[in-house]
Amino acid sequence: MCRTEQSRYRFIPCGRIKFILQEKCLWTRSCFSEPRQPRGRQAEVTNKARGVMFGSAVVNQRQHVGLQELSALAGATRSCLGPSKNYKFIQDETSGESTLVCSCFRLLENLDLSCAVGQLVNETVQSHQKVYRSGSGSLLFLAGAWSRAALECLQRGISIAHIISAMSEGMDICLDVCRKYSVATSALCASPSENCSATCQVLERELLKKPAGRALQVSSLTRETPEVSHKTRNTSGRQRVKLTHSRHFYEAKSEKVSTVPRPHSQDSKDVDITHIAGAVSHGCDDSMSLVVEASRLQTENGEQDFSRCTFDITKVVTCILPGLPEERACVLPGCVVLLSAEQASVALHVKDQRLKVALINGDLSETYRHLGFNRPAGVRQVTSMSGLGSLSKEEEWLESVLTSLLKLSVNLILVSGVACEKLIQRCYTHHILVVEKVRASILRAFADATGAVPVTYATQLSKHCVGSGVQAAVWRDLSSQEKKSSVAVNISTNNNTGLVTVILTSCIHGKLQALEDQFWACAYRLHHALKDKALLPGAGEIEMLCVHHLKKRAQHHVKPSRESGEQANAGRAASPYRHVVLHLMADGFIDYISTVMVNTGRCTKVKAWTALSQQLQNSNAASNFSTKALLESETQGGTMSPDMKSNETAAGKVYDNFNVKVELWRKALDLVFLVLQTDAEIITGVDHKTVGTQSANLMLL
């Protein structure tokens, strides 16, 4: 979507206008109004915090504006939470262009968030999405819920140090719950339940529907689970917590944030990848069936040992084909790319040939320089200003590169960036195919299979850098489906590279982006599940377990046992409001689960809160919690259709990724801490008349 600095965006869900986003991140009340809570305490605090209008949410300029902005921004993505998502349009009123979104991170990246909190939230969500591809909506929602909890604590006079200390203790409690109730993937699939088998059958049926795809062959994997020591953070309740640097200012690596405790499992268990895929599909059976087929093709091609129980996601490519029904989606070995008609003519000319390939890691242009390149200072070029009529620097570069390509008999050039248009046209005349915007991981796969060496500049090419054994075949002509003439070409090698391409199709052009995001979310869920070798109970079960333990710890702080004696009393005196903070953190989880239930369209917010409260009253409710059972109880009386009931019966037990869940909780809490401390240490809008009375608490910069 084309965005400009002066653009004004209108946000419209299907059917009616939801809210209007104007310049400077001004939100209307209908979007960011605080949700109604059944507890009077939360409603009272919300009313107290209202002072002046900041967009849709009412912001009290005297009380931590950043936390209120964070809560207001999180309210915009409530409908994106859970598996039942609603599609929404974002329209640019200046250009008339629009985009269709149904996820939190797509919504944020299409909005002009000029406020500081909005930019921080956007960077946090995008960095999380880049690594995990899922959980961004939950991250922002919990950040908003816990920011409201921090606001209520401030209203009650609880100091920031006590808030941070108590919330950190609450997070440690939640992490301990995750370690305790995590399930090993080997144990999950060693003796699959009936529900899990039913889910696998659903995936098989979905895959068999694909006319261009192959039948799903269920295979088993074996892998020995290494013993990893359980390391937990020992955080004392009296420890002073100081947030010096934000975790959002660096790009997290999924390999470095692993905290999976490796639950108890037996060695050499047969692990069925289909069972794991069904457990983490989260209702996206179509997309997950494509993921399972991609994993099977990688194993079938011999690149990976299926007994290793891994899924190399770096060798998966997606190709978007508009104009075809969604049922035509399939998985193919090789790398399928969309080319123009002119490029396709070159591919037709070189078909059935063993092509020589050159790999360019960067842009294929004369002006491109690698990252970190420093031009010499004080040097001015004078040849371009002379009127001698000689060839320009670009023309000399074009002639040099083309001569080198012809000398090396290169037929195919794969470029990770973009290529110079003049060079592309000259390559076409010599039947040299140029493919742009190829991922770096795909370049490495072709390098391993062909013996080619990726280079940064085309002038570095030599006979030792050129690979061979590549084939290019036209897979499908899409001229009839699109306005622009395009052709899908499959680039593959004789060697088994493990490259697979997932073809995603839809008759609705605006839905293709959402389908691609859904596929990658499923692919990364399976990837992390196989990598972590541990899962968490899903569908709100792990959150309810955390609520149970948080409230239990809060009661312990309120009524210390006689056995604890003076130590418990001293701990309570050091943080007398710790039980309040833990209760509010638990309420954030309850709000999260109830919102997911409301988004299914089967119950209201009040009924969801009531049902969850009744579950918590039972001592064994946490371990036996089931969102599906609650929804079925709410839909008794004929409101649930037979199709819904059959789908609920066929769906197996839902699981969540361990690292994804833990990281989004941590990032949400870190985001709240960062905004909380920023509000406390950087105060703006102070009246000069009151500076004298507040001089003891303020430091003017």
C-alpha cells in the first residue's frame, strides 16, 4: 500500500466502519475504548484514569501517558486474537488504495504510528514476528492488559519498584508453570490419542483434496533426546529490578533464546511428524497440510534424514498465484518463481539444458556497494564532467559484465537483490535468464548443489564461481489469470537440494497475503516444535494454570502460613502490595482467554468471565480446563450447528510452542517495564507554577 506523510487511513472491517485513523495516531473512542470488565475494581480505575482525550482512549496527562497509549493501541488488535480472525480493510483516503489484513503485525505495519509508544510497539511486534512468525497479537494484547494492571497499581499508590519486582516474580511463576507442564513431542506422538489421530486424518483429507499435490504418506521419525539440565532464574522477591536496556533494540535469534527444559521422555521413540503438525495447526488444516507435504518432500529428496525429526524451513519457498481457487494449492520440489513473458521466453529457449549458474549476493548494478563500504574522502570524479564523448562508467560496467558472462557461458543468474534493467535487457538478447529477489538461504542451497560460489559483485565472477547442473522448466502459464502476462518457472537441480515450493492460490487477490502469512505461521510452529522437542498445553490451558498459581501465590502473600514465621512476615512487609500485583497479572491472562472465547462468536464477554471464574473456583479446574468444553456449554440449546460440532469433535488437543509462548510473555512484560520507567523518569508538560512545590521530586533537564 502506498503511504505518504500526509496520508489519512480509514480502518473498515467487513460490513461497517470500525474506526478512523487520522494523522498523528489519533484514534476514535469506538476502537480503543476499554473493554467492560465484570470486576468493579477495574472499571473504577479506568474511570479514574480518564482526563483528556488522546485519540480514542482518554488519557490523563498527569498519570503515565505512555501506559495509557500502550493500552489504547493494544485495544485495536483485540479482533486479531485467537484462531477466529476477522478480515479488515485499511484504505488510503488520498490515493484510494487499500489492503486487506487479519493479523496484528500487518495492521501495525500499514498504519502511520508517529507517537513514540506506537513506534516502540511496532518495532517490538515486527522483531518478534520476524523470528517466530506467530504470537504477535498475543504479545500486544498482554502488553496492553499488563499496562492497565500497572496503571491500577499506580492508582493505588504502589511504587514503581514494587510493581516491577512483583511482576517479575509473577513472570518467574509463569515460567516455572511452563517448565512443569510442558509436554515432550516424543511423548505426545509415541502413543497418540484418538483426538490426535482424528486430527491427522483431517490433515490427510485436506492434502488429498489438492489436485496438484501428492498423497500424504505418514512416516515416523526417531531421535534421541539429549539430557539438558533444568536451569531456572532464581529471582528473590527483595531483589531490586532495574531495566537498563530494552530487549527490543536488538534482533533476537531463536537459537539463543531457547529455554525449553526438555521434559522427561524415552529415547528412540517413534515420532510422527503428522501428529505434531495436527497438535500445532490451530485450526489451519489447509495450511498445515501443505507444511507436512513440504516436510515429506524434503525427506523424500534425501536431503534430510527423517529420523532426525527436523524440518528445514530455510529451504521452503512460497509462490503466489492469483486467479486460481484455493483448492489448487500444492507443493512442488524445486524453486518456482514468477517471471514476465520476456523472461519466460528465455526460459523456453534454455529448457532441457544443463544451465550454468552465477550467484550474486546483493544488487546486480554498477552503483551497488556492500554493507560497510566507505568511499574515499576528498576524491572527485572529473571524467563524467568532460565532453570527450567516451563511454560512461555505467556503460563500461555493462560491457565488462556482459563480456564476462558470455565468456563463462553463464545461462542463469540468481540475484538476492535487484538487477540493473539495462543489464537484464542485454542478457535477454543473449538468452541469459536473470532472477531477482532470491533469498540468501536459497542461494546457499543452489551453491551447495551446483558448486557455485556466491559473489558480491559481478566483476568478481570467474570459472571457479560458476556452478552447473541447473534446469529451468515452465510449470504454468498464468496469462489468462492475471492482467500482466506472467509464467511460473521451476528452477531445480539434478542433485537433491531439499528445496520445495509451496504454491498458494486464491481468487481474491487481497487474501493472498493473509494466506501466505497463515502458511508461514504453521510452518514455523512445526519448525519450532520439532526443534524445541517440547510443547505447552494450548487453548488457554497454560494461561489458566498460570492464573491458578498466581492467585495461589497472591493468597500466600496475604495470609502467610504459620510455618513460614518471621521470614514470610518480613517478605510481606518488604512488598505489602505484592498480592495485588499478582492478582492483576492473573486478571490479564483471564482477559486474554475471555477475548479469544468472545472472538469465536459463541459467547459474550460477561459469560466468558463468569465461566472462567467458575472454573477457577474448583481446585482441579486449572489442570482440567478446556475452552472447547466451555464454548460447548455456552452453545447448548441449538445455537451450534452440526458442522461446528463435527469440527470440534474431529479437532484434537491443541498445543502451543514453548519458546514462542515464553518469549512473547517476556517481551510483553519488558515493553510494559520500558514504558513504565520512561514515564516515571521523563516527565513532560509540567506547569511552571507547580515546579516549586514539586521540586523535590522533579529534575528539570
